[in-house]
Amino acid sequence: MGKRIAIIGAGAVGGYLGGHLARTGQDVTLIDPWPEHVETIRRQGLQLSGMTEAEDCTVAVPTMHITEVQGLSKQRPIDIAIVAAKSYDTEWSTVLIRPYLAAQGYVVSAQNSINEETIAGVVGWGRTVGCILANNFAVDLYEPGRIRRTMPLDLDHASIIVGEVHGRVTPRVEELRALFAPIDGAAATTNLWGVRWSKLCVNGMRNGVSAATGMGGNARDAHPIIRRVVIRLGGEAVKVGRALGYDLERITGIEPGLLLAASEGDEAALVAVEAHMVKGTSAQARSNLQRPSMAQDMAKGRRTEIGELNGFIVAKAKEAGVTAPTHERLVEIVRRVERGEVAPSPELLYDV
């Protein structure tokens, strides 16, 4: 009998992972708080699509509302619980699933930001595993029961990176890698924290900027003024990560040192980084429909993760004795947009 998998938070990421795991024959149950989404999946199946017709499919997958989770007590225990909820919902999501874990069951964070410590505070470090969605992965829950991938699918380049908090490659990490490999390409890492912070640099550069401006990924990186803001955010995040002692990896394909140099005014570095960013704005590299998760949340009137992404970088900068003023300013602006005090607009960041 195969492993029993539960996805807590069946939004864009959780629904995509859960839907494709079910498509490949895994025993998956989706758990989500949005009633319309849950009922649509039950009635019509989960519709998955991508940038090619070959990626389109509809999957029947068991789906629960959070009020129904107590029913798991009458079912086989959960071996792998994947938390794909928003970062601010991490603690209660982990508490929700904890009573239904098998004796050797564990919890996987497939989220933005760094939430392993929060999960470990509920189930213990020994039952906590990390999962990072790489830079070549972008998905969008655009209607109830409908999720689309907005970047090209390439199984030869891992989009899903899994790792233990202690850095060893264990049997359960290999198990996760094997589960995810047929979906999007997967790899195991011995550098979870470095990969985590490198992805946080990406989120810190992109998500809040798109939320504040209303711009999709291609329009954002093609804009000469906004692109410079993105680069400064990236450089500040690199500086903070290095001050914390993380072994950073490439950030959107850019060496961390080059991104830091560009953010601090090195002309040659700036030319190279800008050329790389502009190259990534083609419709072949990224769909024009692509919006970072925070921009999607803003458009839907939902709470954003600005505090858990850019705000987290600011807090960690203070711990490390460095500064992240562009991130701090961006948090203020996104909060204003979130409250409805100003409308999303590129002009909001012109003086940042």
C-alpha cells in the first residue's frame, strides 16, 4: 500500500502538486478553506493546464473542507502532510493535521518564506522537511477548481527541491524526490537553508513589486524604473542572507555576488543583470499571464504575504546587524495598497 498524502492548502501550489500526484496514481487528499473551490473539485474534478495543450488534464481527487478534517480519524493515517497554505497560516495548518499523522509521518513545507521553524514548533524538528519551488515554477489558481502553470514545463530541470533541515539526504527525502519527479522534475538538496533564502530573495524581488504596481512578471522586469527597484531588493536580500551565514545559490539564474554588485551601482554588473532580466520577459520564457502569488492575492482582495516575505527580510536584517531599507519601504507601500488607500500603480515605486 502506497503512502497516504494530505495537502493542507489546495491553492495554486498545493492544488497543482496534489492534482498531479493524484494523476500519477498517488493516494492524495486535498484540504482547503475555500468552499467554492472544494465543491467545484468534487463536482467537476480539478482542471490543470499549462503553456501547452499536452499539460491539460482533469483529475478526480478527494477534497475536504477544513471543517471536515476530523473525519480523517476514521481513515488510514497520513504519512506525508504537505503544508501549502499561506505563510501566515502555517501554525494552525500544522496543528490541524498533526493528530492524523502516522507514527513515522512527517510534514513538508511547500511554501514561500521560511516556515520550517514554525512547523517544527508543532510537530518537532524530526518530523519537518523543506520543499522549495524553483524559479522555473509559476502557477495560478484563476478560478475555483482551475489551476494553470504559467512557465514552460521542463522535466529535465528540477522545479521542486526537497531537503532535510540538517542537510543529509535521507530515505524520506529520496522518497519525496521520487514522488515529485514525474510531475515537474525534482532534486534533493544538502543546502536547504541556502536554497530557501535564495528563493526568498526571488520572492522579495518580485512578489511585493507586482502587488504594489499591478504588473505581471514580464511587464515588471521590462520596465526600466521598476526593474532597478527589483535589483535593489535582490541585492539587499543577498546582503542579509550572507550576513546570516547562508550559502546562497543562483537567484533567477544570477550569481548572488553579481546581483549584489548591480544593486550597489557597479555599472558592468548592472548591465549584465538587466540584460538577463529583459531576456526573461519573452512570452516563451514566461507567459504574459504570469503573476506572482502576492499580486494574485491583491487582485482577489486577499491578505498578502508582504509581512512574511519582505517583512521577514527586514526582521532578519535587524537580527544580523544590517539594513534592508528598500524592503522596509516596499512593505509600507504594499500595506497601503492592501488597505485600499491607494490603487496599484508603477508610480508608487518611482521614488523608492
